[in-house]
Amino acid sequence: MEKLITVCKVGATRGYRTLFYDLSFSVNAGEILELRGENGSGKSTLLRILAGLTRPDSGSIDYSIGDSSSQNPSFYPVHFLGHQDGIKAQESVEAQIVFWTKFFGEDVSKVRPALERVGLWKRRDVPGRGLSAGQRRRLSLARLLVSYRPIWLLDEPLAALDSKGQDIVLEMMEEHTQKGGSVIAAMHGEGFKNARTINICAPSKAEFKANQLLDDLI
Ligand SMILES: Nc1ncnc2c1ncn2[C@@H]1O[C@H](COP(=O)(O)OP(=O)(O)OP(=O)(O)O)[C@@H](O)[C@H]1O
């Protein structure tokens, strides 16, 4: 099976805390991977590292497709949806998705189907400040639909959504994985069908020291 991402011995420290260390896994085409762990364990940090927004303190990440270091957004292999949705207060729903569509180098004909899919076409003239938390989430989700990226990095994608909104995400994820894409999602609560799970947790002191000694020897 085709590997889309290979994560090798990745570690992250924030302040004096090691969030995770020596984390290795790979994600195949068509696969959903859930990142689980308690609040503050480092799930969002790992997603941001995978998105190329911050560097790991150790280890490496290899994408087998696209070019994550490219300045050209059309070569970038991932979509990242974080907690902060990047929605502009003054701009209309439609203008914001038109912006992203052009930014990704896609045709604006993709805007209407994407907004219809997330249930926001009828609210296309509403400015960002007039959206509820769930509607803001739906607007962020529309970004996934206007440009194909094989890897979706989603931080709690079901948060703030009503049951209809959650169904839309589940359908989008199913279609995406059927096309050979993959999803890595930070999750609390009920998970996705057929997903693989990785628990993010800090190493014990003994584990950390043993790993460091091994690294020094190699
Ligand atoms: N820029 C930063 N500077 C210092 N500490 C940070 C920074 N970003 C995150 N942290 C700390 O890193 C830890 C992990 O944060 P992160 O947001 O990755 O956790 P999480 O597992 O996603 O949590 P949650 O389940 O609450 O969303 C937290 O203790 C947080 O305070």
C-alpha cells in the first residue's frame, strides 16, 4: 500500500516539558489516523508539525507526494484545519472561499458546489462576524473541497458541528479516503469507523533517558 507520510522519531518540547519523543508512524493512502490523548498532550502540536507550520525538536517527516517546502501552494500535499479557523470578520462567506480557491490556484467555479456541500450557499453574503461557531467550522471545511490535497490534517473536525454538520464531515472523509487520500485527525470522544489510533503521551523519565542513551550510541 502506498505510504503518504512517514514520521520518524519525532519529538517536541514546549517550555521544560517533553510532549512526545521518538514518535514514529506512517500513514497509507486511504487511511484515517486518529490522534488521541488528554488535553495538553500535544495533538495540535503534532498536527502543526505535520503541516510544516512548526519544526519538530527531533526526528523527520517525509511526504512521499508533493513538496511541503514549496512556496507554490499548488504543490503542497496537505490541508490543515486547526482550532483557529482563519476567518475574516468583515468578508462575506463567498469572498473568503473565493480567496482560498484562487490562492490554491483553482477555478472559482468550485466555490458554489463547496458552499452548497457544507450548507452555507444561502448564507454566502453573510460576513464572517455574523457566523455561529458551527457555521465558521463549516466555512473552514469548504476549503478542503475547493482544492485536492492528498493529506488532510484536522484538529477536532467534529467540534461545534450539529449532527448534520458531523455527517457532512464523515461523508467528506469517506469520499476523500476512497479517492486514495488520507486523514490525520486529533479527536476526543467518539471516533471514526475503521480508523487507526495513536495515543500521544509524554515518555516516562526512564524511557526518555534510555532513548537518549540509545540515540547517543547510534
Ligand atoms: N507556543 C507554545 N509555547 C509554549 N507552550 C505551548 C505552545 N503551544 C502549545 N504549548 C503547550 O504544549 C502543550 C500541548 O498543547 P497542544 O495544543 O498541542 O495539546 P492538545 O493535545 O492538542 O490539547 P487539547 O486536547 O486541549 O486540544 C500544552 O501544555 C500547551 O500549553
